[in-house]
Amino acid sequence: MLNDTITHIAIATVISLQLAGNAAAENTSPTTPQAAHESTSITALLNDGWGEATLAGVVRDNDKMTVRVRFTKAEEASGSRIIYGTLSSNIWESEIYVVSGEKKYLLLTDSKGKPLASSNLQLDDRGPQAGAWHGTFPAPQAGASATLQLPGMEPLGPFTVPE
């Protein structure tokens, strides 16, 4: 009787460990959108070569998608860069968007009509990280390929739209 109980506990422990291992493997699979963003560096150069933009993260919240970007300056770069001083409507309505498939997704706005993005994009040469940017867009279809367009730089992507 005692041996049967010990055997059942041992079997249950082995099964639990196997299930935990399988769950961990599923959560870190390179085919999941979040894992792909963490393991792959997606970059784009600024048009004047002053620095580089790197996709820092893409998060989906129901029908919204927030994209975060970090900027680093080139080693030989000096001086600061102003990509945009204020987020005017002519910039956010025409120069900041995500493209996925045949569709162009513009920044979302709050209830007052203010775009959900960094209010300015100024890059500083005082350290290796020159600046950061974020913007929220309508979310394209999960799993689709998308590219971010910001003023003064190459398109950033493609990246996979998370689920």
C-alpha cells in the first residue's frame, strides 16, 4: 500500500514537471509574436545617417496596438536632432503610420482629438540612447506583417502584429 502511494506520487510529480516544461517551451517558442520581437532586432536608419531606430516593443490591447521605438546615435554623430518639435496634425495625419497589407493605419486620438503618441521627437547626443518614441494605432490583423513609418527615417519593419 505504501509502495503504491509512493509510486503514484512519483508519477504525478514526473507528469507535472513534463507539463510545466511543455508550457515553458510553448511560451518561449520563436513562432509567437512576442518572442519574435524579443529575439530579433528590427532597425532602421535615420535619413541623414545620424543614428538608428530600433523596435523596442509592440503590444496589442484588443483593437489597439502600441509601438515603442528607441533611438541610438551613430558613434561619430554629434549634435541633437529634432525629428518633430510638436506633433502637429500635418505630421501625424501624413507622416506617422503603420502599413499592413494594403492598409495604412493612422495614429489613434484621445477624446480631445490629441494623437496617442509622443508629443515631440527630439534626439540627444549626450549618451548612447538618444531618445524614445511611442504611438498607438488601430491593430491590424494578428499575425500580419506590419511596418512603421516615422518622419526622417527609413520604414521600421517588418514586424509581426501580436495576438
